[in-house]
Amino acid sequence: MPMKLSRRGFLSTASATLAAPAVVRAATGDVDVVVVGARSAGLAAAHTLINAGYSVMILEAAARIGGRAHTDSTTFGMPFDRGCSWIHSSDVNPYTPYAREYGFTLESHDGAKEAMFVGHREPTSSEWSAYDRGWRRTREGLSDAGEEGLDVPASEVVPNGIPWSGVSQTWTGPMSMGMDFADLSPVDWWSLSTTKPNLEVKEGFGTVVARFGADLPVTLNAPVTEIDDTGPSVRVESAAGTVSTKAVIVTVSTGVLAAESIRFTPGLPDTTLGAIENMPMGLLAKVPLLFDGYHFGLKPNEWLA
Ligand SMILES: Cc1cc2nc3c(=O)[nH]c(=O)nc-3n(C[C@H](O)[C@H](O)[C@H](O)COP(=O)(O)OP(=O)(O)OC[C@H]3O[C@@H](n4cnc5c(N)ncnc54)[C@H](O)[C@@H]3O)c2cc1C
């Protein structure tokens, strides 16, 4: 999501190695490491392990790799990212050099002009000023509270009823952080690490992730149902069969773990279960609309607020 607001905080450096790996194919049987989930986290883990010389099998529940990174390149006559589309913190994001190396087209989205409509017309200059004020008041309320370390609902620290603030609060809460603005913690928002520029991929971010995983040993349609660590090796049960391994890396979302879709034996420690429960998933779904004809006068790289 575009980060309209500047933030401070520590930079998390991604440790994934993005060099093309030597491919190790493994069938059901024995491998050094099983990775559960073939999306960004799982694919990066597999690249790193394979580069270090381990045999790896990735088990993916879906019929494609990518998880929440998925570009639909057919429905709209142009690539559309159904999930993630912005490469945030592109100065330290390992996907940036990878996408460049593989010839993807990267566009900076910072400072991209916003388009907005009030009914059927463009906003007046005083409406634009009010809109900017709404953003500023939202940002200031969150920044002041975040810097103080306040872990309270954002709605308690941002004044109510600021004209136009519905837009800034929608972008900041559901669109940016995957949760309703009222439930957003200022301290979480403040400590989120995001540096500029934010990039978009013309061919789709999902296409980059799909390329990243294309040469890896992924078994699709293989939801893992059980991980048993009570024997001499770890036993992993999936729809594709049984695998024995020395280690398992689980990269499914906390939502999948909270639903207990995978049975762990022995069970997960209480502290892990507590962390999963306390880190619920937000809900964000894009609803694309395909118009017949060209109606909004948008220029390339402009976005509709
Ligand atoms: C609409 C939307 C927009 C977003 N926009 C951005 C953005 O612009 N920029 C950004 O950085 N982030 C964005 N995000 C967030 C980003 O997509 C996710 O943080 C990221 O994709 C998570 O990757 P992951 O590998 O942790 O998990 P996931 O992508 O959820 O991958 C987990 C994988 O595990 C698989 N799995 C689940 N259960 C099992 C099982 N039992 N056995 C085997 N496999 C299983 C799933 O099928 C999936 O492939 C967006 C998310 C959404 C939904």
C-alpha cells in the first residue's frame, strides 16, 4: 500500500538470498528440510537452504505458488495484482534487485498524483486543502501517540469529525495496516519500518514472486495436515503423502495456525499459541472494477484516492 505518511523506526533488513539457486528436486521420501507454504517467506527460506547445500521440499496447499502475491494477467487486459502490489522500502527490499535483474519494469509510486472526485466533478482548491488537512491531522495524532508509545485504539488519539479524514483513515487502517482504523495501535503504526521509494511493478508484483519460485522444488495441491516430531525424524503428512525430514519451516499465516489446520505433535508451546492468538489477521480484499471505455482522465501512475 502506498505510505503517504513518513515514519521512523528501525529498518528490518531482509536476509533472503535472491540469487538463482541450484535446483534440488525431491519426491516424497526423505529430505533435509520441508518448507510449508510456497509464498514469499517459504520461497526465500528454500532459496537460502538450497544455496547452502540442503535438500528441500516445499509443500503448498494451493494450485499455484505465490500465496497473497498473485497477479491476474488475463482478466483485465493488463496485469492486476489481486494481493500485494507495492515493493515497500525498495532501498533494502531484496525483491528490488531481483526484479531489476530479471527485467521487470519498476515505477516509483511516491509523489504520484492523486485524482479525486466529488460527485461528478473534480475537487475545488479548498476541498483539496481540507483533504490535506485531514491527512495531516490523522498523521499528527498517530505520530504524537506513537512516539509516546501509546498502545490504544487510533480512534482515541485522532480527533473525530475532521472533514475528509475518512479517506486518510481508510488508507492508514484497512488499506495500509489491514485493520479497521479504530483498532489500529499508534505504537504499531509508528514502529512499522517503511522507507522510500515505494515501487510498483508494471508486470505485477505477483509475477516477480512467481518467477522467484519458478525453479524451486514445490509440490502444489499438498496441504499439510500434520507435523509429528515424536520419532527419530520429523514426519510431515500432506495430501501428497508422507515425508520424513530433519527440520520443518512453517510459513503459513497466523490465521491458518489459529484455525489449527495443521496438527502439531507435540503441541505448540503455550507462548507460541498465545502469540498466534494475539496476532490476528486483518482482512483486505481488492474489488477490481472493469469499465467499458475511458472515463476518469487518469494519467499513467496516477491513483484514485
Ligand atoms: C489485498 C492485499 C494487498 C497487499 N498489498 C501489499 C503490498 O502492496 N505490499 C506488501 O509488501 N504487502 C502487501 N500485502 C501483504 C503481503 O501480500 C503478505 O504480507 C505476504 O504475501 C505474506 O507472505 P507469506 O509468505 O508470509 O504468507 P502467504 O502469502 O499467506 O503464504 C502462505 C502460503 O501457505 C500456504 N498454505 C496455507 N496453509 C497451508 C497448509 N496447511 N499446507 C501447505 N501450505 C499452506 C498458502 O496457500 C500460501 O501460499 C497485501 C496483502 C493483501 C491480501
